[in-house]
Amino acid sequence: MCPLQLKTLLFGAWLLGYVFFLLSIRRMWTGKYVRSPLARSLFLNMVSEDEAAATETQEWYRCGPDLLGESVRPLFVQSHLDSDTKAFLKRSVDKSGWLFTQLYHSFVSTFLSPLVSRTSINGFLGRGSMFVFSPEQFQQLLRVGPEWRSDRLLDLGAGDGAVTGVMGAHFREVYATEVSPPMKWHLQRRNYKLLGIDEWQHTGFQYDVISCLNLLDRCEHPLHLLQEIRLSLVPSTGRLILAAVLPFQPYVEVGGKWQRPKEHIKVQGKTWEEQVTNLSSEVFRKAGFEVEAVTRLPYLCEGDMYNDYYILDDAVFVLKVSDNTSESA
């Protein structure tokens, strides 16, 4: 047997062993959202309209208003599981069941993870799409109707543009920033206007709405980012839509490794309500913003061969520039 044949045989044996290993892990995997007959049964119950399913999924949206600070309490907007969220979950379940696709994704991810970021891997594979809010939830939060239109939207860290599309339907011009090359390609396919991470602040115009969705805990200088956003909004009418995963745990990905950001925001409180109150009264206020509305939503991500989907607790804020804030603040 020649060396080339031996290498081919060894690679084939390794690949076969890798596949069997993944399949065995898949069978043994346990957890809240495990891919098992029980989990699938729970999911099918969840997307039905029965009362038990509604009670279970309502935990994703539950807030104890009495636990919020007095200034934040009247600003809370109650959200609910809607048809668009159900549709995203169903697609995630269907895609996680594509066995050979998931095996391919797992193999490529394992091979590329030492070289590029997880975001870029997901962009290359066309997986890991996110869901923050539906069109109905977005409109409810901004207190606008389906026909409402404005001029400019800027979505910071837009990813593959799926969430950008929910907001973008209401704007005449849609701008986006992203650092991952594969994700930039997805955004260009959607015909969004890409701006550099050091360019969007210096375009010579301002934005009617800027969205910063689950980015504040994943950037090096979050307080500086808030300052730049404040100066880039249209005066008086401009709004910032900011989503933050709670509990707030800031990390940045550098060379495939996670580390603390250079500028650290410390959020006080143990519960979702306590951290929302602290963000509102301390972090945002000191940055020159005041809360106009806040809601609790599940931050959903497409799953893989182990989990049908992944979920984190989001707080989604609508912020406006404080009346007593000057540009020099």
C-alpha cells in the first residue's frame, strides 16, 4: 500500500470515527432543549394553541412589575409568543433534523474554529440565524403601526441581516455595520448599505433609529459606543433600540478566545428586573439616555444536531436622548 493510499485510508477511518462520535454524543445529550422524542413532543405542544403551552412559553416574557424600579415600572411593555416566533422555532426544529447537513456543519466548525470567529463560521455555513423580535413586537415597542415610515435606520452588528429586515421595512434607507466578511456578504445580498465600524459616525447625516441588538456586551468600548450613538441620532425624534442579554456578562471574542472588554460596564442586581432597573437608572442615564419603553423577549438562535434552538433572556429598550443632555456631555 502506497503512502497516499494509507493517508486516504487513515483519513476515511478518522472521518468515520468522527461521525460515529457525534452520533453517540447526540444520543446521550441531555438538557433543557435536548433533541429527543420528549423534547419534540414538548415543542409540538408549545406551538399549539392550548392553555398549557401558552403558560409554559409565557415564562419567556414574564416580568414582575413590582420588582422594577418606580421610574421603569410604567414603561414596561408586555410581549407574548406570536405567530412569527412560532414560525422561527418550527424552522429551527426542522433544520436541526437535517442529519447530514448538521454533520457537515459540525465537521467544518471543528476544522475552522481555531482559525476564524464563530460568527464568520456561521456566516460561511449559512446557519445560526437570530430572532430578537417579530414585526408585531417591534411595532408594539415603538408604538407605531404597520404603515409607519421613517428615513434612516442603522443596525450596528447586523449579522446576517435577518433582524435588520424586520426593522428595515419601515425605513427608506437601511444602513448596517458588521465585521465578519461572510456576514457582510449576506448583508450585501439584501441590498443594505454597509458602513465601516469607524465610518457610520462620520457620514455627515444622522439616523432616525439606531439599533444595537446584543452588541453592548460584546464590544471593547461599550460606553464610548453609547456616546457615539447619542451624537448620531436625529435630535429630539431619534431613537435607540438596544437589546441586552441578562444577566449582563460582557466578553469579546479575540482570535477564537473570549476575554473581558477593555471598557467594562458593571450592572448591579441578580434578577432580570433588578438589572433592567440598574441599566435604566445608572448606565443609560449616565450615557445621556432615558428609557421610553422596555420589554422582555427571548433571544433565539437556530440550533444544531444537539439542540433544536438556543435561547437567552433579552431586555429590549427604546431609548431617547435625555432632554438635559448637550453634545458636550
